[in-house]
Amino acid sequence: MHAEDATPTDADFGFGGDTWIDHLRAAQGSRRDHEACLGAIGDYEIQAVVARGGQGVVYKARQPGTERSVAIKRLLLPSAEFDARARRRFQREVEVVASLRHPNIVTMHSVIDDGRSIVMEWVEGSEIDRWADSVRGQRGDEARIIEVFRRVATAIAYAHGRAVLHRDIKPSNILVTSEDEAKILDFGLARDLDNAVTLTQLGQFSGTPTHASPEHIDHGLHEVDVRSDVYALGTVLYRCLTGRLPFEGKTLARLFDDIREGRPSNAALSSTVPRDLAAIVQKAMHRDRDKRYATMTDLAGDLERYQRREPTTARHATAVEHASAFVRRHKSLASMLSIAGVLLLALAVQEWRAGREIERERNALRDRVAERDAALHKAEQRGAQHEVEMLKAMGVVRTFASVISDIAKEDEGVREHVRRAFQAVEDRLQKSRLEVAPAVANAMRGAVARGLESIGDHEGARHHWERIVTIGRNTEPSIEVANALATLGRAALDDGRVHEAVAYYREGEAVRRAASESYDPRTLSAAKLSMIDALARAGHIAEAQRALLDARAESRVVRRALAGAVRELASKHGLTAPPWSLEAKPSASAPRK
Amino acid sequence: MAPSKDEPGTRATSDTPARRTSPTLLERLRAKDAHEAWARFEHEYADLVLAYCRRIGLQVVDAEDVWQATLLRLLGAVERFEYDPARGRFRSFLFVVVRSAVVAMQRRRASPASAVLEDSSAAASEGTGSDAESEAWEAEWRHFHLRRAFQALEAEVDARARRIFGDLLAGLDIDEVAARHGTTRAAVHKVKQRVRDRLRERIAAQVRHEDGES
């Protein structure tokens, strides 16, 4: 073995003496020298390398004389396969794309450098995922994100209308300016570039095709259509709303499998995004392209309906699908609850279907009830098993409440069905009270109360929340009880009963801290804000200030949800807004008042 | 497979490691499902190849072409097992690949070569490069590792130490730095020593990652 091998870096880098710092100085200096004079492409003077990717390099450049800044995309080395014919076709494609004129599509100026470089409008902005990361957590974040995506979808629809597919929609191809103006890059180039031999075709992905549709993965770019662009935009929307990629397979094979199966790697969408909006994303990125939005205009339309709080096409479809799937999946559970109640919920949903089909299904469901009631009777004889089934049924009620709430809001007939269904659940609960543990009964009541609130029956819900608190005071602390107290606190605050609200919040906070379960971050952040508001309004300024400081020790999700509101709340009540970081919880020794 | 003139070779070098116990960078690139290793390689080593190309006088667009060609050639070489890590360091192998991409690019463009390249056309055709080119490559390889290590290090040291070392790097002597920061010569020495030790550790790790651990 050479002596150099024993300590190889000492000799090469001058660590044996003092020359290492000279080497480091030279290393820093050489980079500066290289960046000082980058050269030119055609008439354009290169100012900076902006990005380097699978298709080529993007430069920022300036045209001497006009001093206009432009972006120049210089494509990968031409290969033998990228012959004259392919090049001509590519240039024709570029001409078509260059004819697109839309405020949200980057304008192409010209093609230079023997067809290898495209000169485009320079956009000062951030890639849409980074922009969304900077927006999330601020007041009105969701509305800003949705508006940007609605415009992006409209712009892509405009291009589709001129027979131009994008084929490579991903965050780096959508820039957003400081004015929230979106600009889409690289329209229609992907197919032609795919004809050239690139690193990708040689068998390696230099990037990860997280936004590729199942049909793109399986059949290549020549099989993609309008719905593949819809899919890709859906994945980008998923990323921007949740901060997570929908598919994060550790290996390429796993990633492709997940995309094909439509199996997201996490539950970020359902846990952080309102149901209606999640339904839009899910429909856009459905693995079966026949079940996606048929056009980008349809997607833009649903985003607009969501903005106006109107029913979306995604949500209605999803509700009916969920209802049908629910009845199929939970036949036995439905019966365990006896479930006139749950069945009526199903029927209520079914009413949204037309004519004889409804009648036929309703009769079939009634037949099933008779069978399942018999099964229920037997199950009740089994004692503890009943409790388990009750817990499962609670999940069913929750699912159903979520499925049906939007429909119920719009139709009094459906609302009545739902009320009767929940009443049936309540009756069942009363009947079984000796067999069900208080915590389980409370969880069930919580599900029913939320269901009633979702259809606007706040008085009915309040009755359940109060029952939960009454029972909870004599049992183990639980999140359900803390939640009931927070809800009652909110109602009291809304009615101006400030001191009563404070009492509820204090008790709720004590129960939450004593409970071993974790609290839903959105519910917790809302409760925190209301509590601070109530304390301040009741004159408990020191306690409100302490609660404000304590909130910094909550989870990142809670801190993010609170970030926008804390300063405003502090200002409203003359409190001191604490330093607020989303990056890390303050240490345990953080100063407290 | 015997390397062709312009293809990467397997020539043994004087810095041949005797044995290795961890996979080399090339072995990681060859591994099944190595897209992450490739992405990392592209991200990190573009700096070395582009800096070398600029050093020998290429414009940035030509340097980018060389880098793209290097990646393609490297990919082919990795798939064809043209590199035997037991017989030479990775940097020597990469230099041969880069050198050959530079020559091919210049032939295609038929443009006048820089002084260094004109001086070395004979050596270039053998894929080994002239002494001047080898020296340029070695210098850029050193700079590349120093920049990487220093960049990582900057995030680790506290702001005051960063300022003190920044002044040393800017060329101030120890007394000037000590006076400027209201501290002692010993304290400045300590900062310098700490940076040196950490750089040394980091660079050793980076080179081990490149060549495999001996």
C-alpha cells in the first residue's frame, strides 16, 4: 500500500502544512472567475445558469442593445437519432407552440443556435411547489393556491383547444410570480425531445417521474392525451396543497407500482385538505383516465365551483360512489348497529339517483336490514363483542356523516332522513348503554354530534356534546371529551357568554393534556385560538399571553395553522406576539411569562 | 472489453488502492435501480466537470455539452463494466471520460482548441491528456472537494467562527483578524485549526465515497 493511501487527503490538499487554506482560497476564487464570464449563445450574452435537467440547460441571458432579459433553453446534445427529419418536426412543433398567446403561458420568442436553443420570455418567479410552500400557513392560503391552479388549468385548456398537449406538467414547469401570476413553461416539447436519445432512454432516470400518469409509465409519451395532462396537474395540486408528493416510492419499481395502482404513499390529502377539494384532486389523478375529468376545462370548472362554495362534480360522484361502496363493504357492520339509522343514511344518498333504480336498491337494502337485524340480535348475545362492533359502527357513522353532509345541506328531505338516522343510532345507544363502555359511547356520540353539525342541526348536536361532557367527567380523560368542551366553548363564545366559554376551554385544555390520545391538529389549532380569544375577552390577559406562548410547543402542523392568526390575535388584544417558527419547536427552556 | 481510443479505459495508475471494503461510486451507479445514485452524482459532479472545462478555456455552453456527453459515456461505460475500480481511482477514470468528451466535442464543432488543448492533441487521442491537462484536472478535483466540504462545513460552525475564518480566507493575517474581532491570537488559531480538522475529515469521507473504503 502506498503511503499516500494511508492518509490520501493530507498530501493532496495540503493538510500536512498550511497550504490547505491557499487551496481553499483558490477553489473559491476559481468559481467566481468562471461565473464572471459565461460566454454567449447567438447574440445573447449569458448571465447565469438557471437550471440543468433531463432535457437540457436553461440560461438567463441578455440581448445587448435591447437589454431585454430572456430565458434560453438549450437542448441536450443532438444524437444520431435526432436526425434532420426529427429536427424539422421539432422545429415545426416549436412554431406551433410559439403561436400560443396566453397570459399564463410563457411566450416563445425564437429558435436559435441551429435549432438547439429556444429563446423565451424571462419570468421572475418561483416554481409552483416552492411558492405553495411559502404560502401555506398564511391567511387565505388555500384560496390563493386554488386561484393559481384554476388559471393554470384554464391556460392549459386554451392550449388543448389548439391541439397542443403539454406532456410534462410538473412543478418546475409552472412558475409563480410575486403577484401570484402563474406562467407555464415547456409546452409540447416533451414528445419530440423523447425522440432523441437521452439519458432517460439509455435506461436511467436522472429525475424521478413523480408526476407521470399510469398510461405514460406503461405506454410512453405517445400514448398520452388531454387526460394525462389533467392527471399531472392533479399530482402537482396534491403536492401544493399538502406539501407532500402523492407518490414517494423508495425505488423506481415501487413508485411505478404505486402510480399504476393509484396508491398514494401517505394520507396527507385526506388529513389536511377539505373533503370537496380532496375529491377534486382525487378525480383529477384517478388511475383510470376514463374516470378523470375529461377535459382541463372541466377541472378548471370544478375549481371555480369550489371557490364559490358550489357543489362540485367530483364531490357528487364521490358521494354516490362512497355510499354504494359503503353498503357493499359494511353489510355486517351496518346490521350490527341495527341500523335502521345507517341504512336510512344510505337510502338518503340513494335518493340522489333517479327513478326505478332507487326503488330497486331501496327494496334490496330493506331486505338486507331484515337479515342483518337477525344477525344483530345474535351478536348482542355475545357481550364484549358488541362493544367492538359498536366501535366499528362508529367509524361507519363518521364515514357516512362525511359523505352525506353536503347533500344534506341542500335538501330538507335528505336532512330529515339523516336526522332520523342519527336518532336511530341514539336509540340504539340508549338501549345498549349497559353493554358499552362510557368512552366508546362517547366516541359514538361524538360521531353523531359531528354528523348533526354537518347538516346544520346545532341544537341537536349540542345535546350530544353536553351528554359527552357529563359522562366524561366521571371517566378517564379522553380527546372526545376535550373536543366536546372545546365545541361548547366555541358555541358559548359565539353567543357572547365569555366567562362560560373560558370555563369550558380551561376544562377542555386540562382534559386534553391528561388524555393519552393525540388531538386532530386542525381542531386543536382552532380550539387554541378560540381559547386565547375567550381568555383575553374575559380579561384574563396573563393567562391568554401564556396560552399564546404555550402554543409554540405544539406540533408543526398546529404551529403552521396558527401562524397567520397569532399575530392578529395578539394585536387585537394587546398581547405580545411571540417569535414564531415553523421549523422547530422551541426548547423546553424557552422563556415563559 | 478492451476500451477503444476515445472510450474510457482501465489503465492502472500509481494511486491504485490495494483493497476496498465498501462499494465505490461507480458500483453504486451500476447497482440495480440506481436512479438516486445517478441523480446525486449529476448534482455533485457537474461542478467538477464544468469547472475543469472552464479552466481549459471552454465557454459555458460547450462545458455543458461536455458534461452531457460525459454522462452518456459514463452510463455506457458503467453498463459495459469498462471500469475496474481495483485498478485505479475514480477521478482518473472520470478524467479519461471527460477528456474524450472534450476531444469529441471539438472535433464535431471543428472549432479552434484552446492553447492547452492544442498542446495536447496527441495525448488526447490516447485518452490520457497532457501533463497540463492532468494538472488542471487534479487542481479542479481538489477544488471540487474543498468547495463541497467547505459548503457543508459553513452550515455547521457558528456565526462568529464563520466570520473569523472568512477574514482569514480573505487574506487577513492572524493579528489583524484577532484585533478586528476583539479576541486573542490563540482563539483565532483555534478557529482555524477546527475548520482544518473538520475539512480534513469531510474530504477524507468524500474521497472514500468516491473510491470505496480501503
